[in-house]
Amino acid sequence: MTRARSEDRVHVLILVQNLPVPFDRRVWQEAMALTSAGYAVHVACPATSEYPRRRETINGIRIYRYAPGPEARRFGAYVVEYTIAIIAQLRIALSIRRRHPVRIVHICNPPDLLFLVALPLLALGSRLIYDHHDACPELMMAKGLRPQSWPVRLVRAFERLTYRLCTVSIETNESYRRIALGRGKKSPEDVFVVRSAPESTRFINARPDEKWRFGRKHLVGYVGVMGLQDGLDYLIDAARLIISEWRREDIQFVLVGSGPEYPRLRQRVQELGLSDQVLLTGRLSDDDLGAVLATADVCVNPDEANLMNDISTMNKVMEYMALAKPMVQFDLHEGRFSAGDSSLYARRNDAASLARCITRLVDDRVACERMGLLGRERLTSTLSWEAQIPELLAAYQRASGKRGGWRSAG
């Protein structure tokens, strides 16, 4: 079937602030699915050293990148970072709107401030879809702020405004759906669960590469962001027990990813004398990432138990399942829902328990194979990205069928 001309298609503007596209895999999957369904998709996102081009069209998706501010770690710096992002995205949004009748604005948090960019388009009749990636109040509390502190109260207010303005919301799991129905006061028919998951074929060409074992019998892998709440310190503490106290010279750890804590974590590994058996690679290409995961005997999700992580679905868990890898993680609500019997569950925030689960699993090849196959089957039958696309398209159909503009939102 011949693709409809751009001017005959429904134009969608996706706004994302924290990662570039196509690196942000969830946003890229959504954009690809919408394009395949006949939408004309535009994406505004930050530029990075890996994705420096300001204008680019990939697979029919028009990407507009802007120069972001410095990555923030303190509240005042967040104000600067988000102000730069909002101004840049507003300029892009208005430029696109002058050329195309944008029907739907799709905002991806964090932060819960991107409704500010959407306001002029909503006033002109666009509908707003809120793609709820992170529970921002819980995220701030996970970083140490008190529930009644003014920054947390402010973020809750932004969240309420976003829900008030959006026509429909897209939630990543049932825990987030409860937030939409409770704090967000959305009607059930306006809330859709679209889980984050890899395509079932994403790692189909991944092959083991023994170089990642560095001559050792077992490989324990991690892939993901390295932020304060991602629990890498627990994994490093577990590795220290396994290597330094339990004298397991047969286990290699490979930790793939980057983030604000990466330099500190790498320094900590060096100071603990673990560098020979614990490798922090930084970001890797998809091919190398697939090779690490395909080679690993056991994978770890060390996210600490807190209000944020307990209700969040982690991409790394789904990627481990895609490659039929057994895993170890702390006993978190959504982590257990996703992984089921493909994981061992350590006591919450207990590095020694995490270490015991890791060694138990690497020493039981039969259990590893059985658990890995269970995870792969669960992903492909229920949780894969292909299974989420109908719900994404249903959310768009619902938004398109409702009266647009901010006056009718909520």
C-alpha cells in the first residue's frame, strides 16, 4: 500500500528532554509504530556527542535536536537545564506548527514540565498525550528529599497540571496506572498501559564473545543507567564480597552503561582493588551490548528498594529476558511482576544477600537454563513490544476522538 502524502497524514509531535532519539529506545519504538500506522511523526529531543545532528530524518521520522544545558545534579542546576530545554523545544514546536497542522502533542517525562511547550499548540486545538515514564515525586524522594519538602510538593503540582491538561495518559505499568487514576484523577477510559519492552527480535543476532570473560569460567552482567538510585553500589559491594572475601577468582563482572555516577563508581572499583574482575565499560554499541548479554551466565538488576523503583518497570530486566538470561534482583513489586520465575530475589538493599544469590545461580547451570527459558517465554508471549503496540494505537485513537484543546482536557 502506498504511504499517504505527509499533508494527508495526522501529524504528531513527540517531546522528550532527558535522552536523544533514537537512543531513547521506548520513544523510538513508539515513533516507529506510529509511523507504520500512518502518522507523520516529528520528535524534538536533545543533541549529544553520539547524536549531534540538529536535523535528521530516519525511517521517515523527522528528528529535531537542540543543544541541551549541562546535566544537573542540584536543584538550581535543574532549573537552568529545564529552562534551556523548554525554550529550545518551544522554538522547535512553533516552527513545526507553522508548517504542519500538529494534531497530537506527545510529551514524555521526566520532567513534568513539557506541558509548557505544548500549551500554544493546545490553544490551537492539538490534543495532549502524557507518556508517563518516571514517577517524578517518588524519584525525588528516592534521591533523599522528604515527602513534604517544597521541591517534592512542587513536582507533585507539575504532575497534577500535566494530568489535568492531557487528553489521555500512557502508563508503563499497572502501578503507574494507579497514579493516573488516583493523583492524576483521570478517567479509566483515558488511561492506557503501554509497557516498556524490547522487540522480541532485538537481540536475534547477538552471539557470545568469550573475550568478555577475560579467561574466567563465569560472567555476571549488568546493563543500564548508572545513577544514584540504580543501585550499582550494592552490586559493587556484592562483587567485593564475592572476590575479596569469598575468593571467587572464577567470576568476571562486566557492567555496561553510563550516567552521572559512572566516574565515581569506576573510581570506587579501583580503590577497592576490584578492577581486574569488575569492568565498567561505559556505553557500548548495540552489537557489543548484545555480545555481553549473550555471553553472561547471570545478569543483575541491583536497583535499590525505594518508592520509585518499587513501582517502576526496568528496561534492563526486559532485555535480560529477551536473551533468556536468568537474573538476580532485590525483591521489588514491579521487578517481580516482570521477571516472575526467571529471577532470584535478594533481600531488599542487602548486598550480602545479593552476593549469595549471584553465586548460587552461577554455580547452578541447570537452574540458569531453566530460568532463562522461562523469562524468554514470558517476554515473547506477554510482555514484548509487539504486544504493546495495539494499546499505543488505542491511546491515539482515543485522543483523536476526543474534543481537543486545553479547555476540554482532564
